Amino acid sequence: MLHQKNLTVNAAGHLAVGGVDTLDLAREYGTPLYVLDEDMVRERMGLYVSAMGRYLPAGSGPYYAGKALCCKALCRMAKEEGMGLDAVSAGELYTALAAGFPPADICLHGNAKTEADIRCAIADRVGLIAADGEEELIRIDRIAGALGARARVLLRVTPGIDPHTFAAVNTGVVDVKFGVPIPTGQALAVTERALGLENIDLAGFHCHIGSQIFDAGPFLLEVDVMTAFLAQVREKTGYTAGILDLGGGFAVAYEEADAAPDCAGMIRAIGQRLEERCQAYGYPAPAVLLEPGRGIVAAAGVTLYTVQNVKDVPGGRRYVALDGGMGDNPRYALYGARHSAVVADRAGEDKTCSVTLAGRCCESGDLIGEDVALQTPRTGDTVAVLTTGAYNYSMASNYNRVPRPPIVALRGGQARLIVRRETLEDVAAYDL
Ligand code: LLP
């Protein structure tokens, strides 16, 4: 029933995360509350670092995708566990640098980087910039020139692969806003252009085929398409790429029925296929970068809410109204993404109800989930929504001027705040 291995039911019958009673956390820090199992985050980071070191060519390694959850503490964890960082804006870059993250281990992404984003990245000497297309390459070249620097760049290409995941995260097909398509011939043309730019060092290529991918299949296809492209580029231009960034996208189990993928096994399969393809082309195997986001933090996160009321609509549904909602977790409202939930007070009981978890915003679409299996809920209960470590805090908003919740991290059974709760003053802080 509790499908994340760090979740247990303690002697009092309460839900515990990493051995810590969630009702104690709710009492001490208030709700809504994001809880992050730091031990699990570090374990996941270590798993990617060691599997990539073991199964992929020298120089390979994971770059934590900060978009999943970015704050200074996460950046420090990534640094300590030996990961690089994929940052997607000057804001994420600023956070990482303020946390002491080494700029050389950062890759700046984004399909619409502003002049300021690029300027920051070059001035701060980030290790890599993933250029999204020809115009951007020219812009990076110009800014680097003006700053008297050189920019180390990956060119983002789209391999034309459909991993059949949900549309909002399906990014490898040709007709998307990201990157330059390989199948249309544009990727090759833009590569030729990049090689001619004075202030650009082309370090290799980047691609990302989507998220929530459960098996190695789509990644192996990605390796096939990308190695064929590398070989074609070398034949046409003589250029050999040192880096192949295959993006993020390893799935996580959001619900009991999902089988969590074997990440190390997927990485091994990618390594084997890369070796085979590189041998076939006589191509020196490039270092591989991966950008796991949710695979690092999603399962480590739980959000605690207090039930404000329970409402049964005759002939209709049972609504369980929570003190949070789309403001702290917009994933159901945006994508229909499903999360399981537990009444933390009686976590050992059977889930005999099917409920709609309703948020507090003045909007009927503000739901955390529908047809969610739950123990019988009562007003005042603490409800835990599971697998919320990724794309919850990072996508949170102040809709209806609701302050955003804090994040408490658990390490070795000890809790500490890593992001404080917003206050009403914070919410109005920018008003003039
Ligand atoms: N690299 C690139 C270039 C990406 O675009 C993404 C995700 C990642 C890495 C990390 O993917 P992950 O390993 O986390 O699946 N808000 C949506 C997800 C949007 C993902 C965008 N890009 C959600 O809540 O599911």
C-alpha cells in the first residue's frame, strides 16, 4: 500500500517518512508542508553517479535537473554527491552559485534564454550552455565575444523520437519548441554554422526525448539516432563530439500500480548500446551526460495537508477539502497527473473510500486528485500526498495570495527546514 520504500506505519499507526512521524512534523512545522527525505535524495544521486561511472565512457555523469526542485540545499546535496547541475534560468543559476555550486559543473538550458541569462552564464563561467538553435548560437557567440570569453556549447537537437509519454513532456518529436530537428537536416546545417563561430567551442550535442519513460527502449533508440547523427556530422565536417547529453526522463512510480524502473539497468543498457553503435561507426565513445530530475527527488517527497472539511454530495462525490492545492501542487490541474494519498493519522487502515481531494483556491479545477483511494477521512486529519518531491515546490504559485509552504528535509531521523514558510508579508512584499 505504501509504495515508496521509505514510508512506514509506526507503532501509533501514523505515517512515518524515513522513520519520522508525519504528525509530529505537521504539529511542529504546520501544514501544508513539503517533507523531503534527504537520505533518499542522496541515495538516488549516488545511484546515478555510480551507475554512470560504471557503465558509461570516462567523463560521463549526471546533471541534476534543477527544474524538478531547486533551492540552495538541493544544490549543496548535488554538489556533495558529485552531480553536475542542469539550470534553466538565471534564477536557478543564481541559486546554485549562491549555494557554492561550482560553475564549471553547470549546464545552462532553455529554449528562450534571455540576453541576461546568457550574459550571466558566460560571466559566471558556467561549464556548458545548451544552445537551442541557430539564432541563439549567434547570440551566444556575440555575447561571449563582447565579454572577451569563449562559450562551451552543446547544440540541442531533436531526434524525432516519440516515447509515448504524456503530451506535456513529450519533447523528442520534430515539431516542438525545443532544439533543432535532425530529420529535417537542420541540425547538421546548424552544426556547420556553430563550427564556424569564432567564440564558440562546440563540446557536443544535447537531446531530451521526454519524461516518465519506464524502460530503456526509447533511450536506446535515442542512442541509435544520435550516434548516426554524430557519424554523419563527422563525415560532413570532420568534427568529433566529446559529449553526448541524452537528457532526463527516467520515470518514477507515482502510484502503487507503477513499477519503478531499474535505473542502473537502464544506464547499463544505454552504455552497451552506445559502445556497439560507436564501434560500428568507428567513433570514439563520447562522454554521456544524463539530466535526471524527478528520478532524484520525486519519490523522496511527501506533502502534508490538514483536512478542513469533508463534504458528501448526495448521488455525487465525497470532497475532502485541504489547506493547500494547485498553489503547491498544480500537477493534477495541469496534466491530470495522479498521486496516491494516505490519511497519516490512520495509515495502517485499509483504504475504503474513493475521494476527490479538493484544494483551497477559488477555482473548481483546483483538485489534487479524483477517485483517490483513502482511509475514511475526518476533519482535522493530516492527509499525506505522496511522491511530490518533483515539480511541486518548483511550480508552486501564490494564486489567491496563498503563501507557499516550507520544505523540511529529513536526514538520519532529524528534521531541518531548508525553505521557510512564506508569510502574508512575503505575499505582499513587492506591492508598491
Ligand atoms: N532535461 C531536460 C532538457 C528537460 O526538459 C527535463 C524536463 C529534464 C531534463 C528532467 O526531466 P525528468 O527527469 O524530471 O523527467 N512539470 C512537469 C515536468 C516537465 C519536465 C520538463 N523537462 C511535471 O510535473 O511532470
